[in-house]
Amino acid sequence: MRIALDASSLLPPRTGVGRYTYHLVRELLRLDHVNDYTLFLNSLRRSVPDELNQALREGVHVRRRHIPGAWLHRAWRRFGWPPFETLAGPADIVHAPAGIIPPVRETPLVLTLHDCYFMRQPENCHALGGRLMRETVPGRIQQCAAVICVSYLTRQEALDLFGLDPERVHVVHSGVDHEMFRPISDPSRLENARGRLNLPNQFFLHVGTLEPRKNLEGLLRAMARLKRIMKEPPKLVCVGAEGFQTSPIHRAFAELKLQDDVFFTGYVPDDVLPVIYNLATALAAVSSYEGFGLPVLEAMACGAPVVATEAFREAAGDAAIYVPPDDPEQIARALKQVAGSLELQVETRRKGLERARGFSWRETARKTLAVYERVHGQQPAASDTRTQRMNVNDTGY
């Protein structure tokens, strides 16, 4: 097979979807030495990371383009043009791992659907992210040969929202890089990193883009309550870039007078994250909605206790302490509980490490390759390919 992936999202700086794409591509290239791969990398300015160049081998081709992303996505949305094959070359399978559906001529298309938040609250989504998907996915997803969902929750939502054939919708969980995310036993390395990154002695950690569904405002209100019920509570460190509609977060931060208690680091490179997870008292993942939850898996793989909402149940299983997203008082009490009990920290660490061992990017790649093979084996005859074409008339754009 010739497999073409829209791998643009793996170009740094990466968010969760970009990290999914990067690890999926890396493991596919490690696992599969039979099929040919084309990686379509489009960005006006971002450069190809060295670690990807090192992973390239015979049978892997990179198609680099420098089209402004907004222009390309607008052309795909409004005109169904240019076809992906024009940009990446001919292929037997096209995979869109970031959730943005490109137009294709006749090539079977595999889509990864990370969540359906863009259907729930499009007003809380960026124009080139969730709102773009709201405008394109409902009209185009039926034309996908297969849809990979990163959780059973997302699969059920996709079936309910889009009326898909269940036989074409597959669950393939995201993984965790156990080479990178693991417990660090060297105290000098940890303390050197603490000083270099200017981290507090004790802190709760939040990892994720600052955006409404992450419920940062609720977490800030929980921290304000924690100050009233706990003497010298841990600080809060928020790792992640500014996202969409962050003004309520900054307003709450100022109103609650948390300047000495909450620290925003901005974007942090992937290789720095494991040390931060290892130093954290606990990860606080209090989103109101998630498709899966990579930070939860990574924190558990590093041995950090996790306080989470039910949105992360599929990732965390019974290894987290669960709280409701809309109750800052209960969140504060859970944070106090884990910070004040060494026994609870040891128990949640044990459960988290065990849970994280059940997820790997190699397994993600293996199951994704099985979807490719299934789709390739079910390709229709040439006379039947007309219904797969994605153009202006087919999609309504």
C-alpha cells in the first residue's frame, strides 16, 4: 500500500493532536517496513523536527508545502480544492489524523476523530479548529472509508451525531511514550530541573491549552477555596499555550488574587514535561469535556497522582480521584486530601503506573495499520468510486 498522511500537525509547537500525530507516525515507521508512506507537511514557517528526519527510511517520502494554513483550510472548506492527492501525490489510503477532512479525488479516506466538542459548543472553538470542523465534518464524514475514534465515548457520539455505519467506526486509544514519560529516581536531576524551571516546592499541575472546556476558571476557584481550608497549600502550575476565549480565566485569576499561588508557564516542549510531572504533587485535570486525555496518561506513567473529572474516566480507569467539574468546593477538598496524605499518594501512584502500562503508541500504530489494511481490502471497483469523490457538488460547499 501507499499510505499518505496529513502530518502537518506534528510540526512543533505541538498540542495534543500534534503529539498524537507525531507518535503515530513515528511508530508506524518503526513497525511497518512493508508499505510506503508519504508524509504531507504543510506550514508557512515551521520547520521539520530533527527527530522526524532521523526516523525517515527507504519507502518514506516527505511532501513539504509552505501554504498558509488558513488559506488551505479555507479552500478545502469552501471549494473542495485542491485535492489532497495534488499536494501529496498518489496513494492507496489517505489518513487525516488531526480531524480536518481534506478533499480527495478517489482515494479511500481514513479520519481520526479526537472528540465531538466542535458539535457541542462551536462558539467556544477557534475559527480554524473546532468551528472549521463544525462546518465540514457533518457534510463529509459519511464519505470516509473509516473513522478512527480515540475513545468509546467519541465513537458513540459520532454514531449518534452523524448516523455512521458502525462497521466503519473503530476505537483506537491513544498511547503514552514510556521511554519519555516514566518515574525519575535521581533527586539531583529533579531539584536541578526545579531550579532551572523556577517551580515551587509543592504544586498541583494542569497541562493543556488554555480554553473554556479545560475548566481553568473552575480550577482557579478551587485553588481560592483551598487557601481557606488548608494551611500553606501547594501552588498551581498551568502548562500550556494561550488558546481561545481566555479572558474569563485571566479575570478570575485577578479577582481571586491568585498572583502568588498560580503560575502560567506558557507552552513547554515535550522533553521538559516528564520532569514537571515527576515534581508535581498531583495532576489536576478538571475539564468539563474531553475525547480521551493524554496528560492523564502521561502523568500516571510518571507516577504523579491524578485528580480528574469523569471526562477522563476512559483514560484513567480506577487510578484517579474523581471530582465534579462544576463544584470548586469538592475539587478543593480532593486536592487537600491528596496533598495531605502520603498513603493516598503512594496508592494512587501505584494504580496510575499500572494503568498507564496498558497504553502504548506501538499498539495505537498496530491497530491503525489494521484499519488501513481493512479499508484497502474493501476498496470498490473503479466503476463504484464516484460516490467517494469529495468535490463541491458532493459536499454542498
